[in-house]
Amino acid sequence: MDARADAVIRPRLRRDAVLHPTTDGAVLQANGETMWLAGANAYRLLSRLVPRLTGERTVREICAGLPAAKRETVSALIRGLLDRGAVIDIGQENGSAPSDPRFRAQYEYLAHAGDAPAEGFRRWRTARILLTGNGISLQAAVLGLLRNGAGPVFLAAPPGWPLHSAVAAEAARLGTPEPVPGQWPPPPGGDGYDIVLYSADRAEPDLILDMIGRARNGGAPVLAAAALDGRVVIGPTTTPGSASCWWCAAAQLGLDPARPVDPTGALTPLVARMIGGALAFAAFGELTGVSPSQHAVVQQLRTLETSRPVVDGGCPVCHDHASDHAGTPPAREAPATPGFVVRTVRDMPAASVREYSAVVHRLVRSRPAPADFQPDWNDQPAAQNSYPRAALIALPEDAPATLRPFAAELAAGPARSRFSLPTLAWLLRMSYGRLSRRLRVDSGQPRRAGDYAAADWRRGAVSGGGLYPLEIYWVAGNGGPLPAGIYHYAPGHHALERLALGNHTGRVRQVVPHPQAQAASQFLLITLSFWRNAFKYANLAYHIGTIDLGALLGALGHLGAAIDLPVWRLLWFDDQALNELLGLDTAVESVLAVVPMPWQDGQDRQDGQNPPACAGPADRPAAFERSRTLLRFACTARVHGQTMWSGQQLPDADDARRAAVDPAPAGPHRPGDAYPLPEPAQPPPTDPVSDLLPRRRSSSGAMVATPPLELPRLASVLRLATRTSGYRSDTTPDGGPTGWTRLSVLANHIAGLPAGGYLYDPGTQVLHRSATAPTDRWLDVLAGIGVSLMNYDLNQAAAVLVVSGRSDAMIDHCGPRGYRLLNAEVGTVAQSVYLTATAVGLGCGAVLNLDHVAVDQVLGFDGTDERTLLCLLIGGERDGSAEFDHRLY
């Protein structure tokens, strides 16, 4: 890199880059590569350089003021990072990064995905796009184009299309021009479009065939996404030289326009928005050149399974010799019933819940068996349970008119609301329904994220690894809005699948001995589907899944609190009886929580008659299974079996309190080193939780250490996270704190607070500094704690919030079930920390693979039975992002 280049290049560290210290240097992971840098000062040099690699300054400006030798060292280092792809040149094309801040994220996405972002972005911003089609898919495609800064959009909507006003409102909110009225077919000589897009809830074969023919004859390229015969086909793009087209894919699959487009009612508004947004992203890739749509993607509407079939040109337009008419493709064969095999893995010798908890606590120091386990990503289970033969009932999407701010949730009086169908649908959608597609470049994003066949979807609740192994069932009784029966929530459709008819709520009340259950006629049952986590995490999956439960319950509780609706969690019940009620194999899936729902009597009632109960689980539809080989881990089965109810009584309040953490500082601490927390400098955030949940995400390597976090902001996070972590349950009927967990702090970069470990006392709002924290070599301490951490640089976090508790005491006083009770609370605290960080504008990331034993030592837990259970990193993030906006709301 010569001086001339230094004056032009504006280096930005890739947004998926993560730096780690090593014993002899540093390692930098970025763009799928790992770079090792040797030298005692390598990490220190890179960590000082990283905050300057923002793309705002040239190399010359970054090196200004350095001695010549250091200037050459830094310049050579940046050159090496550019060559390896860890750094990108934001200004490489004459400094032509977009001046409009609204769409800088899209430009940066291109900078990470291709070699000529400015040219690709120019084409995206200036291309003349004709969009036509029908239904909600068409609306979603329009909004996807507008939200991501597409060029002039010409909208040829069908007559009477009812969604014009929604499109106009979004354009006004964004400050972008509304789509221009377009026409298809275009008038003679009036084409002039750079691409023609077709997005439809209902495919129109003659129209698609006409578009393909015009594209084949030199017209604008055509890219379509439309539903036909129970499937959705997206792409490929048709040009004069294309090998195949949309209709070739449909014909090869045997899709028949004479059959119903959506025979099972699976094309819900949410699915339609997924399709339209996918088309907008495909157009983005096509016009910018970063990912041309050369292959078709096919999605089954009922199961949402996707594939990329190999398509040979075979429609009348692509091959003149083809004999099949477009309207009568060959009949397809009925899909075979999928089969799978089950293998039991003989693994950990742990014989008790207590031993399993201890093994998980030490997982960084000794990996749990089977130590050589590797996930088979080609045989990954589906992202959700689905029951293809069950009737599907779309849920409403209405939001409550008035919502209390998240920060004020617990400040109001007693709950006054009751459940209704719109309220339940809102709770389900915002907590566990799909809210947006993950198309953000960061260290936690899989490299195939841009492929719709491997799309990853964001939800409101926190989930370890983003795998979402929980399922939600509604046991509906008399007096509700639907016929009494058992329903499964399908988060990918935002709909209910009816599994059984008949009033089964009496059985729930019989096996859930709590007054809230006895008074209810409607229940949510939340289950853990073991394989969905275990395929990746093996025996650790059970631990993660029981924490996930608390996060989901926490999200439901926050949503309920926002509208004065009590959301109780009942965790003490006869597991096997409820599993049998749902027709579950306990080795595959098991109920972990019951949520009783006091209903608005008579509201939304469709039918006063309730059919008789079904004959039993054997009559219920079977769940779809994608995996061909399912592994069952013997240790998980043993541990779960011990936590199941075996007739023991719910511990009384005194027993439960005996498992609480002593609020006094644990272990040795410095009596003189107590740091009173200041009052928050800013007023409490006013966002309702329904605004925070769609924005909640893990930082995944985006944190930066500079500037340091102000102490009042840390105080705000601790106060608000603690205050919003309460819940109503069979062990905490008043919603107050159980005392089973506490928050502590590993301070890295907090203005006015020395680096080290601190115990947080919420009663006095004081941080007590641990005497065991070696602050003089804090960087070495962090390196040891984060030795296994891959998608974060621990030193870049402003602080680590540590959730701790007394696992053995919970088992002593509550039995093996206490392990699940404690983990559920840990998950609820994690959900509150995430929402709090989002509300105050900080990044957050939960991690289990820190060395918890080392954290215990830093915080002074040695010699006590208190243990680190979960760590959450918080701090500022790099400015901006690199992403495409594919929201589903």
C-alpha cells in the first residue's frame, strides 16, 4: 500500500469480525477465515486500531501523528487485513458511499457481499422496477422495496386492490416517493423497465407466461414469487439467455393451476409477507449483482419446508418443442410419508440432576460427553413443529390500542384485563411468532443467510443459538372463541393447528393443583422439543431449553403487564399426565409450563356447542419430522425423568426462601470499596415492550469498548432489569422477587468504575467490589474467562452482567424440579436484560461458554454454594449496520 493508496482507502472492519487475545498474540475471525497474528503486543495494537476502522477516515488520517516506523507498521497491517478480507474499503469507488443515512445499511451489506458496492448500489437506487401481482404478497414486496431504498417503483396493482393506503402510509413514514402507477402489459414502446417483478398470493399462469415470453424476446428480466397448488415458487430470473424460468420449475414439480392454490389455508398474512419480502430481497441481489436469482426456490405452504430443485427448461416458452401446455402440467406423485430412525447415544455417566448441573457449570473446562459430538447440519430438524394434516386457523394480528411503557410495567395497580382471542394472538405473535428475517451481517450470522432456502427468522423471546425449541399448545375449554379442543401454535404461519376436539380442560385442572388453574377454562401448555436443540448441543441442550422456557415466559409476562393482563406461570404439575393429554412421547417432547388464561366470558364466541372429546392421542394428526436420523441422549433422558413430577408436594414458601441467594456480598469483598450507583441521568424509556421485542437482538461481535459506558447508564440497566424480572407463579403469587438469582457485574469499560468484579445490591443500589478480582491484570483475567468465546471479544464489552444462583440449594429444598425452576428464572432475567439494553440503546449478548468457574473466583463465590449460571455482555456497538430490512410487520 503506497502513500497514494493511503490517501484514498477508507478501511472498515467487517461487521462479522471478532478479535481474541491468545497467549502469544491475537486471532481475528472474519469472512469465514481465521487469521493468526503473532507478537506480545498484537492484541493490544489491534484492539486500539479496531475502533478507528470505521470507514470514515483514510489510512493516512488513521496514521496521522504516528512516527514513521509505526505508521508503516499500521499501514502494512491494514494492507494485510484488506488482502485477507477482514477489512473492506468503504470508499474504494471514489469515496462514493451513500450520503442518505436511511439506506447506508443496504450499501454496507453490498460492501460485505461484493466487490463493487457503489456501482451495485447505484443500480439499485436508479433501476426502474415494475411490480405487479396480487394480495398481501404484493404489498409486502412493495414495502420491501421502499424500506430498502429501491429506485423508481411502478406499481401495476389489480383493480380494487385494497392495500394502496398502507403502501402510501409507509412511503410517507420513510420519506420516500410513493410508487408510480404502472401498467402490464406495458403500452407499445413503453417498456423501459430494468426488471419486472411479480408477487402474488395466487399465481396467474397466463400472465406469468406472457411475462416470461416478453423477457425471452428481449424485454426486461422477469422475477416472480407466487403461490400455486400448495407451493410457493420464487425465481429464477428469466432473461433471453436463461436456462429455465418460473414456469419450468412449476411444471417440473407437477403444480396444477386447476387445483386450489392454497388447499389447507396455509397462506396466512404472515406467510404472504415472507414471500413478498423474499422477492424484494431477490430483486436486490439481482439488480446489484451480489446474488443473481439463477435457481428456483420452492416452499411448501403447509410445512414451510424449502428446497432448491434442479430445474431443466421445460415450459412452452423456454423450449418450443415442449408438448405440455402451461395450463396442464404433468400430475405429480403423492409425497411419500417421511421416515426416520432413532438412535440412543450412551454418553455422560451423570446419574443425578445435581451431577448434570455441575458438569454444565464446568463445560468450558471439561466438555460434556460425547466430547467428539459434531452436529449434522444437513440433517437439521425443522424450525418448528407442524401438523400437516391438521386444520389450520389463521390468528388475528390486531395490537392493543393502549400500551404501558416497558419501564413502567410494574409500577401500576392490580391487573384488570382478561384474555381474548385478539389479545392471545398478540401475545403469541410478539413473543414467539416470526417478526423479521435475519439479514444482518454479524459474527453470529450463518454465511448462507441470504439464501431463502436457509432463511433464519427473528422472534421476540431470547433463545440459545436461535433454535427456538419450545412449542405452545392451547387447551381450549367451553366459553372461548373456538370450539373446545387442543390447538398448536404455528409461529411460521401465526395460526393454530387443531389437533383434537372436545373439552380437555378438566384433565388439566385435575393435574395442576393451583387456584389459578382451578379457576381457568383455557390453558397454554409450553413444551420442550428435545431434538431441535440436541442436534447441535447434545446433552447441553436440556440446560439451554429450560432457560429458553424462562425467556418465553418472561416475554409473555412483559406483554401481559403492558396491558394489565396477569400472565401466571405454573411449573408444578403432573408432567406425564399432560404429555399424554397432548399425545406426546416424553422422550421426544415434554410439557414444562402451564399458563392459565382467565377469559373474557362470552367474548369472540363462535359456537356455544362443544363437540365430544376425541378418542385419544392415536386419533390426532402426526407431526412432520425433517430429520432422517434422530439422536436421543441417555443423560438428557435421565435428567428430565428425575425432574418430572412423582407425587411430591409443591415446596412451601419457607422452603423456597431457603434456596435464595444471601443479599449480602458473597465471599471476601472490600468493605471500603462500595460504589453507590447514581440516579439515572435520563428519564426512563417510554417504549412499550411491543416496540422493543422486534428490535431485540444479540450483538454478535458488534460491541466496541470506546467510548466507555457511563456509570448512570449501567445503573439504569441494573435497576430496570431487576425491577422487570418479577413474575407471578405457583412459587411467587405476589409477583415479587424469589431471591433465587442475583446480578453481579464484571466491569471492563465503565467511566468512574475500576475494572473488576462487583456484587450488585438492588436494595441499597450499591456495587460491592470483590477482593478476589485481580484488577491489575484484568485483561489476562478476561482472556481466561473467555477462552472458548468465539463470536464476541469479551474485552470490547463495557460490562458482563452475571446471573448467579444456588443450584444445589434449589435441589435440596425443591427437589430435582428445583433445577427447572431456577433455570426458568435465569431465562426470565436474561429476557429482561435484553429488553432493558434495547430500551436504553445498548447492545446485549447472552453467552453460556464463558468459564463459569473462573467467573465464580473473580466474584468471590468460592467457598459458597453460589454459582454463575449465565453471563450477558452489554455495551455500545459499532455505528450503523449492514443489513437488508425484511420485517414481517
